Amino acid sequence: MNSDFKIQHRETALITGAASGIGYELMQIFAQNQYNLVLVDRNQQKLSEIADELPNKFGISVKTIVKDLSVSLAAKEIFTEVNHSSIKIDVLVNNAGFGNYGLFNETDLNAELEMMQVNMVSLTHLTKLFLKQMVKQGKGKILNVASTAAFQPGPLMAVYFATKAYIFSFSQRSLMN
Ligand SMILES: NC(=O)c1ccc[n+]([C@@H]2O[C@H](COP(=O)([O-])OP(=O)(O)OC[C@H]3O[C@@H](n4cnc5c(N)ncnc54)[C@H](OP(=O)(O)O)[C@@H]3O)[C@@H](O)[C@H]2O)c1
């Protein structure tokens, strides 16, 4: 891990769910645009591979935080770890999220409670903590990844669609007023 965050006068983006999928692609774009990166995911092995590769490839600093966002204290612990490392976050990307599929009376409640924690609660918690800091800094950007699922209820994915509607509604009022 390259941890020269302070001596490089670059902006830093924190991306959740950065080890694969959309988060991974966003991470590549931020790296190409010379952002230092704080990458959060529960997949330790994939994060380590990324942290080994990116600094040399793009000349940026990368910090990885292995964290399960379905755990209620995860957002607070991420915020604390970032501050202990004296890293200033300029862009927060709340990307981590997942869904499940099936009749609501048959699907796994624990999976849905975890989904609500990751998609809504940790996203809201991280937004609250970093937004306050960004307001103090006088600048900052937050991208909350929702979905077209935000715009209507979804058959066999009732909870997932509802979480995405929450993200869309919450982001409109918390980030745009
Ligand atoms: N793919 C689509 O078509 C689509 C469309 C609209 C919106 N979205 C939204 O875009 C976002 C990313 O989706 P994606 O398709 O790129 O998902 P993905 O390929 O499953 O990647 C999500 C990443 O987040 C991580 N993650 C999941 N749960 C986590 C947790 N509890 N704590 C920490 N990390 C966790 C995953 O780790 P693991 O590999 O360990 O699970 C994975 O690395 C989600 O919010 C999704 O709802 C996706």
C-alpha cells in the first residue's frame, strides 16, 4: 500500500464496493484521473490485489479498508480509520449494494435486513459523517448509486426496489438542498 496521501496534492475519492462490478469500474476511472483512493469492500483478497497494482500503474496513493457494510458500526469505523490516517475525502461514492429475488413470503429475512443495512443505513451514515466534513472543508462531492429500480416498485424484488427508491429520495433532499 502506498500511503503518501499528505505529500501528494491530489484529491481523494472513497469508494464502497470497489472490489468488483460498477465500483471497480468507477475506481479505475478515478485512478485514471489521478485521484488518490480509499477503497472499501468486504473482499480482502481482491482489495489487496488492487492495492498492489494501482499505485504503480497510475502513480496514486491507495488505502484499503476491509469492512462489511451490513454491520451497524461499519460506517463509523470507516470514518474513524480515514481520520486517523489524516486523509481528507473530496469525493464519496456510496456504491456497495445488493438485492435478492423471490416472493416476499419466501425470501430470506436476514438477507433483506442486511440489504437494508448496506443499501440504506450505511449509505446514510457515511453520507452524514463525510458531508459534515465536506461542508466544513467548503467543498466535496457525494455520489449515491441508486438504480432505475428507484422509480417504481419491483416484482419479486420488493425490498431491493424500495431501498433504491429510498436512496433516490434521500439523495435529492440531503445533497441538493
Ligand atoms: N448491476 C446492475 O445492473 C445495477 C443496476 C443498477 C444499480 N446497481 C447498483 O450498483 C451498485 C453496484 O452493483 P454491482 O452490480 O456492481 O454489484 P457487484 O458486482 O455485486 O459488486 C458490489 C461490490 O460491493 C461489495 N459488497 C456487497 N455487499 C457488501 C457489504 N456488506 N460490505 C462491503 N462490501 C459489500 C461486493 O462484495 P462481494 O463480492 O463480497 O459481494 C462487491 O465487491 C449497487 O448499489 C447496485 O444496487 C447495479
